[in-house]
Amino acid sequence: MKDENFREMDAKYYMPAFSREIMISRGVGSRVWDADGMEYIDCVAGIAVCSTGHCHPRVVEAICDQARRLIHCSNLYYVPHQAELAEKMVEITGMSKAFFSNSGAEANEGAIKLARLATGKKKFVAFTHGFHGRTMGSLAVTHKPAIREPFEPLEPGCTFIEYGDLDAVCRAVDDQTAGVFLEPIQGEAGIIIPDNDFIAGVRQCCDDHGALLIVDEVQTGMGRTGKWLGIHHSGVRPDIVTLAKGMASGFPIGALLARDGLEFKKSEHGSTFAGGPLACAASLATISVIEEILPGIAGKGERFRKGLASHDPRVRGLMVGVTVGERCPQVQKECARNGVLVNCAADGNLRLVPPLVITDEEIDRVTDVVNDALG
């Protein structure tokens, strides 16, 4: 079916919740092709999802092999690969127990529930420009007014503090606070990187009032920053970690991990699909690839930093943000016309989150195209 027919069908049958122009038809590594056959270097990567690139052979083989054996059995039974993946996630995060979900929003919903169960408290603190999901619970701790306000009143109650303002955090956290939701780097805001002292200070504020530090690693996790977790750059140990995007190279899965002493008991939480055989197989294969390439991620980030140096980029690993302003949508389109996919995050910030397997040659091509578009 031709591209224009897909457009017509989409307009007729699909709710217009997204703004989109290109139809991606296939992908390999860091490159994708649209329905007309044009090739792009993909620095969106499904919004930081395709960590091992598109259709990595090891991930494809794991999914196909498991699909031939068992696709679904539900969590009424022991699920193939689930315990193995839980062990691996505990190992790489430094937490004690894992619970799987289908998305980052679901993982954050679980974190809200677990924090309330563990503390007996109801309130939360989160940050301006933070993003934790679009379900009703995760939306309650997401700041962006445009996506919050149409659905208010929201539960749980949440106080929003300016990201980086430690004094304000410590004033907001009190003895009724169940937890603080923190992104170690704000991805949807355009790659905003705080001082490490800020994260350590939030940890202390939580400890002073018996609140839990909940670190949302949905975008920063799984090696994207050059370490397994963004929080690992700070040396701070959280109480709860949530992940999703990069866990399975595009197969939907999320995870909630918690320190010793924090766990759901029987019937306190559940999911029909979460942590299914296909998702766990894809995630284990993804982790095996990331383990091999993780040492090179920081160097790739530095190559982006040097290539975009004239535009003062914010870089940590393969999270790259450039402040562009109102012309960001035009820059995004110009990059696409020249074979590079990027996207605009909040406040006119250009965001690049390419597959972790992107090559030096591809990075140089991307920075040339972005520089031309910005220039």
C-alpha cells in the first residue's frame, strides 16, 4: 500500500493524537527507510527505545526463538526468562527485587503504589518540566500543564519544585511525603543535567523525613548515559528505580526495582501481560548487547559534543540536547530532508538519542547535518 493510502486510512480511522509526516517502513542498526525508500540516520530511536539499533540480529533471534515455544502464559504461572531477567536487572541496578510492567508509565504507577504501601503516606514531590507518563497516576506527578490540566483533579497530590532548586525541595518534603520523583537527567525537557550535589541533596531531604527517593530512569537507563543508570553518575542510591524504553530494543517492557525491604506482597499489585516470555527474552538479548558496547558510549557522546561544540550542546553519553528556540520544528524538518531524524523536546530544545550502536562515521554525518540546519 502506498504512503498516501496509509495517510488517508490513518486520518479516517485513527484518533489524531499524534503529529507525524514520515512513515518508517524498515530499519537496520542506526538507519531507517521510509515508505518512499529514503534513508535516514535515526537519532530519535523510537524516543530512546531502540537501544541496540533496529532489528539487532541477537534480539530478533531471541524473539523468534521464544515465539516458536510460548508467546504468553500470564503471571499465574512461572514465566520463561522472567526470573533470569529479574536477576540481571537487580545486578545492573544495585537494587534488591524487580517487578515488570508493560511501559514506563506503568512502572511509575507501581512506584506510586509501593511508596504509599511502604510509608503509609499520601503526598509526592516532583519537578517542573519532569515527565513520568500519561496514565492518570503517572500524569499526577508529571508537570507539563498542557497534558495535565485537561484531566484534573488528579491523584495522588503532588507538589512541583523547580528542577535544581535544592532549598525548595527540602522545604516541600515533609513528614507526610511518601516519595520524591526524580529524573537524573530530564529527557523530555531537552536533556537538562543537574549538578550531582543536587541529587545527593534530594537524597538527604528524603532521609530527613522518611520519604522514598524514586528515580525515573525510563529514558536515562540501560546504558544511555554511559553507565547502566543515570543515577550511577552521582553515587546516590535510590529506594526505587523505574525503567522501560531501552530495555528490550523496542519490544514493550518496563520495570520497577526496589531496595531491600521494599516489595509488593501477594495481591498488592499485578498485570496480565507484564514480564511475558517474549518481552523477557528480548530484554535479556538486549542486555547482552549493551554489556559489550557500554564502555564506548561515553566516547560517542564526546564525539557529539565536539561535533556540535559551536552550539553549546548538553551531553551525557548518548543523550544530546541543543537549545534552538522557536525554529526547532524547522530545524527538525531540515535535518529530515538531509537524512537525519531528530526531534524537538520541550522549550525549543533539539534532542538526539540515537541507538547505542551508532558508529563514529554516522555521528560525524549527523553533526554535519545538524550544524548545517542550525547554521
